[in-house]
Amino acid sequence: MNVAAREVPVVADDGHRWMLQARLPASPGASLLWLPGMGIAARHFLPFAEALAARGIAVFVHDWRGIGSSSVRAGRGRDWGYRELLTLDLPAAEAAIAHATPGLPRIAGGHSLGGQLACCRAALAPGSADALWLVASGVPYWRAFPWRTRWWLPAAYGVLRGITELIGKLPGRRIGFGGEEARGLIRDWTRCGFTGRYAAAGLAANLESALSTVTVPVRAVLMTHDWLAPGSSLRALLGKMPQAPATILPLDEAAPGTPADHYTWMKQPDATADLLTGR
């Protein structure tokens, strides 16, 4: 199938600018806004976008604020959290996609943190998506993990939050976790890690209550060798949306001989794309 590559410029209401990386088949059956995991630039999901486009999906891969093509960078004088992502950046991305592919069914989805925020956005804006696609995603709540992981997770969250507050941002490139993340984002993320509840500083809406009202269907690919988003974590996320019909799709190998974990599927995405599209 012929697939066109495009960059779609987006501007949020506060002036933040970035590019959506689009892969567009000639006759798409739906559009997908794909949200990366924490600290991962859109370009790393282009093989996945191309695999889905070859299967008839118009894919638009988002760059998070502070990452990749984003016009801003986190620092002591520049901060944001879930509120800005959910109420400024994602609505602008949705509008750009609606303009580029009018009339198509709309799917929202993401990897890891991206999947979580896709669910939160669908909760805040009913009608913004007709379906949710999740890959290697789940609640970061420490109690939602197997014992071999859960015993040390609270300490890890505390260390990451402490480093972030001390330096003014999370220096993810230096410590080997995430990207250069804003303090507010790490506060929101670790709050969920400690409590199991989604909340966004400065956001009036109750995200937990909103999640309980989501009714769109969810397709969730579970990587069976993924300790960062195990099945218990995924089920905890889906449990927050009891009205949303959910299908869990286990994947043992990203490709023959390659165990499916949190990241390997990104370079070998065909099996994941097949599961999401029902092939």
C-alpha cells in the first residue's frame, strides 16, 4: 500500500509548537493519534506508524511537550504537568488531525504513559475518540505490580521525585530513565505511582470519576515479558473504566525469536499492528 509521510504543525493555545509525524495511506479507514511513552520522541514510533498505515490506518505520532520537535524544554523556569498535556496539547493535536483527515473514525492510543494519558483524555473529552488502543501500558501504582517489583517501587518513585525537585527537572538522559521531564509531570506521575489515583495539579475535573464514565472499546496489547507494564498493572488501568468493553491481547514474541517486552516491539511492530487491527 502506498503510504505518504507528512509533518503536521500544531500550536497549542499557550503558544507551544510541535510536529505530528504522520503516515497516511491512500484510503484510510480510521485515524490514530498515538501518544509515546515518557521521554520517547515521536520518531522512534515511525516503524509502528508505517506498519499501521500499511494496514489502512492514518497515524499521527505526537511529540510530548519538552521532547523531540517540541518548542519548549523543561527546566527550573519552565514547568508543566498532566494538566497542560491533557487540556492544551492534546486538544490541539486532535484538531489538527480532524482537519487533515475529516470524517474518519478517531482512535486514540499510546505506549506506557501515553496509553494512560490517552485514557485520561478520553475521560475528560467524551467524543474525542471512538476507540482506545493501548500497548505496554498500565497504572504505575506500586501495589498493582508483582511482589518482586512492588517492594522497591515506592523508593524508586521517591528518588526520582527528589532528583527532579533538586535539579528543577528530571535529567532522564543522564540517569537512564525517561527524558528531560518537567517537575510537574513527575509530580503527577509519581502521585499515581504512590496512590494509584490519577490527578493533575491545577485541573478542576476529577480524573478518577471521569475515567469511570468512559464507554469506548479498548484494545490493549500486553507484552508478556514486560516488567514495566505487567498484566496486573494493565488490568488495574482497565478496571478504572468499567463501562469500556476491553480486549486484552497477549503478545509473547515481537518477532520470531524476539521476546515481547516494553520496547522491542517498537523496532519490530508487525505483530503488534496485526493484533490492534484484528488481522
